[in-house]
Amino acid sequence: MDIKTGFFLQDGNAVNVILGFVPDHLELNIGTDNADDGITIKWSRAMYEAGLTDKYGQQIAADGTVTGLETAAKGVKPFDSSGDYVNVVSPIPGVGKKPTVVQTWATGITPTARSATAIGTILRPTSKNGRVYECTTASGAIAGAEPTWPTALGATVTDADSNVWTCINEEVVRGGGKGFTLGATPNTDGDYCSFVAIKSDKDRYLGDAADGDLSLV
């Protein structure tokens, strides 16, 4: 079993809290230094995965009122950004290379072109060729056929929808993290949030209480 505790100051936006695991049970206490206005949120991974109406947790107000949380913005959901990333040169001076998530070519992706502050969408061709491609000019979502990808570093190709892709070296790294996301609604800039997160060694289904067969065996 793994138990982690922590705290942070909120900024008014949804926040990803990296723990190294997605918790099975989570309790958060949120509020200012006024004990009368704090709230508690309790969340269960089992309830989330069961798809219950209030799968994003239950909020307990200072007066004891319990409210089911029916949207991710109001409560908690699992966070897992682990996966393949690629190192590309950041357009931000002095940052050097920055890990960016790799997507595979598919219709429905909205490419984001490189700007002064953001890395563009990074794609890997459907047939791997040892290169990845950064969107350096974006015109909209990808809907046409996959282009013929050049393999010379720095070479560009324009797809059927006028998005321009620049060939870069595929320096793939494993990255990301696991934890939970606390939605924006309970986040107030400057408020204090403390939490206890628990990850069990093994899930145990104890049976159906209606059948009287609950057991720890």
C-alpha cells in the first residue's frame, strides 16, 4: 500500500497533481484560513470506473451537506500522461529541448503551428520511418490523405489541407506522470488544498452485500 499526503496553493484553474500512481481513494480539504468556509471532497477510483452519476466524487460542505459531483470540472478524475514523448528544440530562448507528446497521423487531429511560446503538434507517420514531423504552419484539422513524408532533417511537406510539416529527428523518451486532476470549480486562487491519497496493493471485490456474501478471504 502507498499513502501520500501533500498540499498546494490553488490558482483558480484545474490542476494536475502528480503522485506516481492513480489513487484508489482520495480525500481533499479545501479552504482559506477561515475554518467555516472549507469543503472536503472524497473520491474513489472504483466508483469512478463504475461510471456512477457522481463518479467525480462527493463534496462535503462545512455544514455537513453532501453534494454528488457529476462533472470533472466540479471534482476529481484520474490523471495519466505517461507515454511516448519526443525531444524537440523549444522556441522559447534558453529552454533548449523540451519533451512533447507524440501523436500518430489520423483524421480529426487539429494541428497547432509553432509560435513564439508553444511547440507545434508532433506527428509520427502511420508507417514509422525514424522521423517525426512538427507542424510549422497550421491551416485547420487534418481531413485529407496522409502525405508522403520526407526523411531529410529540416525538409517540409504540405498535406492535402495545407498544413506544413517539418521533418525532425525522432528522439523518443518515456515521460509523463500519474496522479489526479482537481477541476477548476473548487479551485479559488490563493486557497489552500491538502490531501491524502491511498493506493492499495491489490483490489479486492468483497461480493454482493444483498446476497450476504461479503468476505475478506
